[in-house]
Amino acid sequence: MRHTATRGLVVGLGLVVVAVVFCGGFVAALDNGIGLTPAMGYNTWNDFRCNITAQDIMDAADAIVRQGLDKLGYHYVNMDDCWAQGRYPNGTIYPDPVAFPNGIAAVADYVHSLGLKFGIYTDRGLLTCAGRPGSFGFEAIDAQTYAAWGVDYLKEDSCWAPSFSHDFAFSEYSKMRDALNATGRQIYFSLCGWNTWYSPVGYTLGNSWRIAGDCNEWPSVLNAIDKNAPLSVNAKPGGWNDPDMLIGSDPVTAAYLTQDQSRTMFSLWSVMAAPLLIGSNIRNLSAFDLETYSNTEVIVIDQDPLGVQGVRINGSSLSDGNSTYNIWGRPLSDANGGGWAILFLNNGNDAASLTCDQECISFMDFDASSTIYIRDVWAHTNNGTVTPSEGITVNVPPQGASVTLRLTTSQL
Ligand code: GLA
């Protein structure tokens, strides 16, 4: 009897070991203890595209501090594509020696000296999207190199991948995840695979995962919103859906939107618990963009510790013109004043009066008898109270403008 029981235990343990070994690839989590709220910072791509130098990165870091953005939580200074030039015979990657004359560690040291964190970019394929060396087959050595340089954030793109099958992509990203874990350094891992199918497994691989193509102009922003709408369930502290980096409103940068659209993007990204990586002219933000990214009433929505991604309550697809409006809501933690953040987006050609009616309000779990306090987080005004049966109506300017409110059961 005892013998049989022992044998059963041994067989059982063996099965557990086999299961762990077989599933280890995707089941093990990144488990780096960071990304408990979405990353905040800056990324060079929408600002500079491929023309980046060490001086640009250091100037960006200086500007973040000078404009007070570090105090608001913008800590990552992320260098995107185009820094890498080649590999030494031993496989170690090296940067463009003209643009980075003192190497990457010197840039990281400078960023750190300002109390900021330093991010870098690579690609899971043979080459990056701009044709620089990728990390395919070099994951372990690259992770060690980044850690030695003092990197705090890694974005890994997907161009020139030998295969775009889902399993292959997951196994490639798990190689980099494990290589980063093995360095012992806390490095935020940002997957860039441009597809919604990363979302259900994203949490096991990284701290965030791109769910759509690049946001370069308004239609691609709408596409990212539509792609992200059904994915809320996959986001939580430690791992976030990433609808791409922010776009500002200054025409001096590579990508830009209208002022209203750039503010809607920032507000909705916060309701969607998305990373907030500024892509505007960081070295000298326009007064409008600086005001946008400095709005602490919006930042607290994005950084809410409950970590629940908002959902589309009313309206449907914007990118195919099915809807000209959307109403989105996100529940917030009691520690943060509770209630919901709600965003009304008007993508029509005319100003519109949009209503979150009784059904919309009941979706947000407000008691039928509650008194709901309304605060406009852009006007910075308290706008009185309503009962659920009265609903909430706002007037929204056209072409991508929005109104964002906090709804609470006591005055904020
Ligand atoms: C891809 C990514 C972008 C950017 C560029 C760089 O397009 O999706 O975010 O990193 O590559 O080449």
C-alpha cells in the first residue's frame, strides 16, 4: 500500500516536472516586479525618426527635467530605432560611432544622473525595421550588454522575423524575456508585435505589448482604439496593452495631430491604461503640448493602482466609420477617489451633444439612488451632480475632440 502511494507520488511529481518543462516557454512570467502601472516617459521615434544622436538623447533628458515632467512621473527616456551599427566578432553589438562617440553607457549614465531611466530598442528579427542589426540569435548576449550599459527599458520590435507564426513569435519573445531575467537587472520589457493576438499571452512575456500598427496620423490612432477595445481583460498591474506611443500637436515633429486629437489621444490612452510615452518635440514642447502632458488629473487616471483597462460603453468602430462617437469608462480605485473616469469622443464633422444615459450609467455600477458628482478633468471644474436616471450630457466639438469627466459618489 505504502509503496503504491509513494510510486503514485513520484509519478505525480514527474508529471508536474514534465508539464513545467513543456509549458515553461510561455507560462513563466517576466516577474521583474515593475510596470505595476503603465510606463511613462518619452520615446524618440515620433519626434526624430531615424536621426538620433547621443546629444539628442541627453537634450531630451535635460528637457524632461527642465519642463518639470519628471516630477509628474515621466521617467523613461527611450531611444528607438537607428542607434545600432554592427557587431564585433564576438557578437557584441555596438552603436553608430559618429552619433554615439562615447558609447551607450555614457548616455545611460547621463540620463541616470538626472534621476531618469534609460530605454533602448531592438528587434526579434535579423534586422530592425530601419535595417539595423536585430537580436535574433543574440538574445542572451544582447540582454547582458544592455544590462552592463545600465538599460532600464527594452522595446523589441518584430521586423525581419524569420517567421510570423504566433508560436514562433512567443518563443522568440520568451527567449529575450528569460535573457533579461537572467541579467538580474530590472528591465521593463516592451513587446512590439503590432497585433491583438499577443494580448492574451502578453502578460507572461513582457510588461506591455503593442496591439496594433504604428500610430502616425489620426486614422491609425482610431484603428488602435478599435483594436484595443475588446482587450481590457488582458491588462493588469505588471502587463499592459500598448496602442502605441503618444503623438503631439506640433508640426515640427515627424508625426503630429490636431490639438484636439492629441488631447483626446492622451485622455483615452489614460482611460485605456496605456503607456504614456510622449512623442512630441520634447526639447521645446509647445505650450499646448506641455499643458496636455502636465495634466495631473488625467495622469492619475492612467496610473490608477487598480490597473483596470477602460472599456467602450457606447458606440462602436470608429476607424471604419461605423460610429462617429464613442463613450469609454474606466473604474478607479478608492485610494484614488473611486468612481469612474468617462470619456466622450466625437469623431463626426459637426459638434455633437453626447449622452451617457441611465443604461450607460448603470453599466458603471452606480446605485440607482446615488448622487453622482461630475468633475471635468480638462476644464478643472466641478459640474454639479446628477442622478442615474438623469444621465450625463456633454457638448463635444467635432473631428476627434473629447470631454473627459470623473464621476464619483462624493465630491473629489
Ligand atoms: C516599427 C515600430 C515603431 C518604430 C519603428 C522603428 O515601425 O512599430 O514603433 O519603433 O519600427 O523603425
